[in-house]
Amino acid sequence: MTSQNLYADLPSNPEAGERFDALLARPGLRIERIVSTGQASPPDFWYDQDEAEWVLLLQGAAALRFADEPAARALRPGDWLYVAPHRRHRVEWTAAGEATVWLAVHFAE
């Protein structure tokens, strides 16, 4: 079994894109660490995923918006969300000047 620290190797400066690190992958299951440094979804872009997702904000701050809701949900450390398959969503913003760390669990329903 491999073990590491979720907070290891975090960027100290903003990066061009989000960092996606696969922590565990099995048929029907994927766990990843996502590190954002001020990124947001492009205008008019919505994620529309085949699998369900459970996401936990570990560090930093962000706002996630669902297409079927009128306003974005502000997230702070400890906040988590369940995203049903094909529920369109987007990242409105992530904190600039610091690493925002997410733990995402993608799974088949």
C-alpha cells in the first residue's frame, strides 16, 4: 500500500492550470487530489460527468455553481458536496494567492 501526504508538494505560486493527482483508481472508483491556485471554469463551460462525485474542500476557498441553482455555493475548508451524475456544475472561482486543495471521489452509481 502506498501512503503519502495530501499537503505534500503544494505550489507556492499560482500555476497556469489546476493540478489533478490520482490517488487511487479502481473499476468504478477514482479518488484524486485537485489543487487550484485561482482557477475557475471558462465562461459558459459546465462539467457534465457520467459518474457521481463527492468532493471535499480541504484548504483554501472556492465557489461551485450548479446549472439548476440561481447562485454559486461558497465553500470553505471542511465543506463537501455530492454531485449526481450529469448534474451540470462549474467552478466559479478559487482563492487567488493560495493553494485550494480538494479531495474528489468519483464513482459509478
